[in-house]
Amino acid sequence: MQWVRDGASKKEYEATIKPIVEQRCVACHNADAGGAIPDFTKFEEIAKRAESDQGATFASLTRVSHIHLFGISFIFMFVGIIFAFSTGVPLKPKCAAIVMPYIFLLLDITSWWLTKLNPHFALLVVIGGAGLGMAFVFMWIVSLYEMWVLPRKVGMDRRHSLHRS
């Protein structure tokens, strides 16, 4: 792994890696193995497999960040407007629930850029995405409950009270 992290040089391969590959890998990974298994008898094949994935480019991060920032913001704008009409949530938690998706969205997108610079920030991607999901589910369930379930319950309670009087 360190050889790969150091750039997978041919000089280091010849000195250190090649004996290990010949002893442990070439029995299966050879030219006679067929196309499904890579041939490790040639340095070029191993070098292809040793290329380290650098993740998304800055250009693609910029493009995807803009798409997510504006697209998801509009989704949460509409969900937030619907949720704002809910009556069963007190004002302060309601305001927090409407603002939280935007905070988590900024955390999520910022964490992509930070992770590009340092992989230790990858946990923030998970936290940002989980926060977005929880905020959406909370607002969605409360809104649907108050639109579809609560009117039926209130209607049933009124029907029962009319029959009792």
C-alpha cells in the first residue's frame, strides 16, 4: 500500500514488490488466466491497478455543488412552505425544522470540498446527508399527518360527540 501511495515507481517495484507478486499472485494472475483476471506478470498491468483514485475533480465538484445547492434548496423551500402551515408543531421548533435542511445542505456541500482536501472530513458528508434526510422526513411526516390523518381523526371525534349528545 505504501508503494502505491508513494507513486508506484518501477524502481521500487523491481526491488520490493515484484518478488511478492511473483510468489503470491502470478499463479492466478497471468496471461493464461483469461481476460477476467488481470495479468500481473507485467509492470504496466500492475501500475494500472495501482493508480490511486483522487476523487472528483474541482470542476465536477463545482458543477455538482451548484446543482445540489439550488435543486435541493428549492425542494426544501416547497416542503418548508407546506410544513409552515402545520398547526401541531410549536413556533420555535417549526422555525428550526424549516432552517435545519439549509444548514445541513451547506454542511454537506462544504464537506465534499473539505474531503477533497483531506479524507478525514468524509464523516461530515455522512452527517450532512443524514441531517438532510431527517429534516425532510420530519417535515414530510408531520405535513402528511396533518393533511390526511388528522382531519379524519377530528372528523371521527366530531361524529362520536354528535352521536353522544
